[in-house]
Amino acid sequence: MIIVLDFGGQYNQLIARRVRECNVYAEVHPYTLSLEKIKEMNPKGIIFTGGPNSVYGEDSPRCPKEIFEMGIPILGICYGSQLMAYMLGGKVETAPVSEYGHTDVTVDTEDILFEGVSKETVAWMSHTDYIAQAPEGFKITAHTSVCPVAAMSCPEKKFYATQFHPEVMHTAEGKTMLSNFVYKVCGCSGSWQMASFVETTIQQLREKIGTGKVLCALSGGVDSSVAAVLLSKAIGKQLTCVFVDHGLLRKNEGDEVEAVFGPNGPYELNFIRVNAQQRYYDKLKGVTEPEQKRKIIGEEFIRVFEEEAKKIGAVDYLVQGTIYPDVIESGLGKSAVIKSHHNVGGLPSVVDFKEIIEPLRLLFKDEVRRAGLELGIPEYLVYRQPFPGPGLGIRIIGEVTEEKVKIVQEADAIYREEIAKAGIDKGLGQYFAALTNMRSVGVMGDFRTYDYAIALRAVNTSDFMTADAAQIPWEVLAKVTNRIVNEVKGVNRVMYDCTGKPPATIEFE
Ligand code: XMP
């Protein structure tokens, strides 16, 4: 395994993902990870991430110096490379010229890290400091027109460093460099496979749970679906899944979830569908403020779940679909609340249980999907795009009514159908229809209409923290618009949202 030591870089997760793409297991840990812990984990290599600080700053994050004496191969990236240089006696200074973005890099000498890499290559840079002088014992292995040490290495000690970011896609041959590091420098075998992960997890769950009872809140999203199937394979009917249909799901979604997980589906488990639609509509009546809507939907979810849990009685374990980015983010914790996200995180206090099980806590989203396919979950569920806990409740601006839910469900179904028909669905981060609270005048036949406007949204994003509006082909938008105004009663206007995030968010509320 490889430890990714995080110095606050924005690409920390990406590094771990890229390493895992080489079928080598990687974990991200804060730079404060103790030497004892590192020894205990016995990694084959360590990667220092980038970070926003200057290594010579007083409070800049540093690892213990002894880390360089453990005999473990180290790759420093950006800030990590500067830290390596600084701590080993080299010089780091403010660069006379900063480099951002695509940069031409020249590889100077033969080096394991650059085996199979072109002599002239393109890399992604983002730095204001640079290594002015490599430490003793290091050779300079690459440079750019303004950066004398774009890469350096000390092969005897197995220390490697790049000022650029091999983990981002824009570094054309970054993957080769990272695989050189993990295979050729660290000697990893590349045997981390999803099939064996799935098999081992099922075995471990079986051993841990024994004859215990397990409860899972199933939303139909990919994470909770994969978690439920893993548990169903491990313990069958000892698992109970509660699926709350809050009436704010996409068209046919409730029935689709039931078809897969219900009594007629392929899995052995107890499936409880709670049809709470009317309860939600009643609670949301007259409420227009977005945060209040979110709060009501979240609280009502807990109430419904509480009632079901009471019927089930005490359970031994509660399942949560926590995935690795959540673990990393909560471990390093630093984010402002823009919206109060609703998920099953609020459940524990209402359920009588002994322990929480998080079978996906070590997987990234794409790995969760791979695990899902490995488990035989239908592709349409595995590749389902993210859907917020409050559902259509936050895609209907203003008051939520049953009628408005129907309108947005129909419009959204048309939009998704046409996007899939055009073959562009897999290339988009997220796309959906929302119902604006605006009504405007139109004309249909010879009659005046005064109906709602639908807003179509599609974004490209890698992390959902920032996003660009996607450029959907005009013909597709025209077709969708035409179908919506003709097929969905109550809509006479369709608009496309061209805003990125920031300043907008992906959802409308
Ligand atoms: P925003 O609207 O904040 O959305 O740009 C970013 C991503 O998060 C999803 N989202 C949610 N997911 N519960 C969730 O589980 C929520 O309350 C929630 N709100 C937004 C949104 O769909 C997008 O993928």
C-alpha cells in the first residue's frame, strides 16, 4: 500500500485515485500522521501532496525529519517536492516567474520516474515557489524554461520529486510517471482488484455480524444500493432495508428501486417501502424558503424512519453508505455550509443499535460503481447520476405541491430520455430539469396561456464543488423544449441555465 501524506493540496484525493488505478491500494492521511503509525501500516511508498503554503513559512506543515530515514521510497509533488528539498538541505525560494497551467517540460536525464516518458512533455504546474537548488545527492531530472528543477531524484534513497502535478489529467504522461513510481521504485505488484475487495468485504462482514440484525436506509442511490447488496450477499435476511418514498423522487424511481430490492428482485433481504408521499406534501404546504424546505424534508425522513425502526425493534448494526471522500473530508475537515445537506447522517440517534457499519468507507465513487458492477447490480442503478436527499423538493423553486412534482417529473424524464438518445449522458456530470416559480404568458393554438417555465441544467464537474455549464447541442435542447411544451401540461416555456458553480450552485435551492 501507498500512503498519500496530505499537506493541504487540492488534488490529494486524485493522487490516491490514480495510484489505485494502477491496482495499488492507497490511503490519504494528514501530514501529522505519526512515525509509529506509518511503521505499523508498513507502506511500500509515501507520496507527499502539494499544498498552499511556503515551506519556509513559520507555520507551514512539515512531516518529521525521520521520515526520510525509514528506508521507504518517497515521491514529493509540488509543495511536497519543495518540502523534500528544503528538509534535506536544498534551497526553496519565491520563483521569479510563477507557472500555472500547461507547461512544457524537458526531461534531462534517464530516470526511473520518466521511463517511457517523452523527452519533451507537457505537465500541469501551479506554483509560486520553486526549488532553487536541489539537495546534495540529488540529480536534476527535468526543467522548464523558468523552473530549473521541475523534477529531481536521489535513486540510492529512492526519493523522487516533481514540481508539476503528475496526478492531473493535463499532465499528459503523468500516469506513466506514477505507475513507474509505484511499480518500479516501490515494487508494488498491482494486485488490488475490485473482485477481491468485494469478496474479502463480504467475508469480513459475515464474520463481524455473525447472527446479528442489520438495518439500512436505502435511497436507491448508488452508494446505499451497493452497501445493501454487499450486506445482502453477506447476511441475507438478517438485513432489513427501509426505503422511504417521499414523493419527491424522479419519475418511476420508487418502483424501480422496489423492482430491484423488493420481494420480486434478485436479492435476499427484508425490504420495506414506506409510501410517505402525502405526509411530505402536507408538511411542505405553503413553505417557500429553501433552507426551511430542506429542514422539513430531512426531519420528516427521520420521523418516518424512527417509526419503522420502532416496529423493527433493536438492531445490532446500522449501515451507512459513507464513501472515502467523506472520510477524508471529515478527517481533515474544512468546509463552509452553503446548504444543509440532507442524508442519513442524522439517523443514529433515532435507532437503537450497537455499532455503525460503513462497508464502502475505503472506496472512491468510481470504485463504488465498479464494486456495484462486480456485484451484478443493474447498470442503470450503478451509473445513476447523483440525486440530492431532498429530491425534487429543491428542484421546485418555492412551494412544493403534488401538481408541481408531476410537472417536473415529466419534464425531467423527457430531458433524460433525449440526453440518453443523443448519447451524451455518460459525458455529463449531472443534468436535470427544475421547475422555476415563474409563470409567463404564452400562446397555444389560438389561446393565451399563463404557465410555468422549466429550467434545464447540465453541468460538467469532477468534484461537484465547482462546475461548468455543459454545452448541450442545440438540436438536443430544441427537441427537449419542443417535447416538454407539447407533452407536459402546465409548461409553456423552457430555459437553459448557463451558469457555472460558483456563482450558482448545481441545484436550485
Ligand atoms: P450544490 O447544489 O450544492 O450540489 O452545488 C452539489 C452536489 O450535491 C448534491 N446535493 C445533495 N446531495 N443531499 C445530498 O445527498 C443534499 O441535501 C444535497 N444537496 C445537493 C447535488 O445534487 C450535487 O450533486
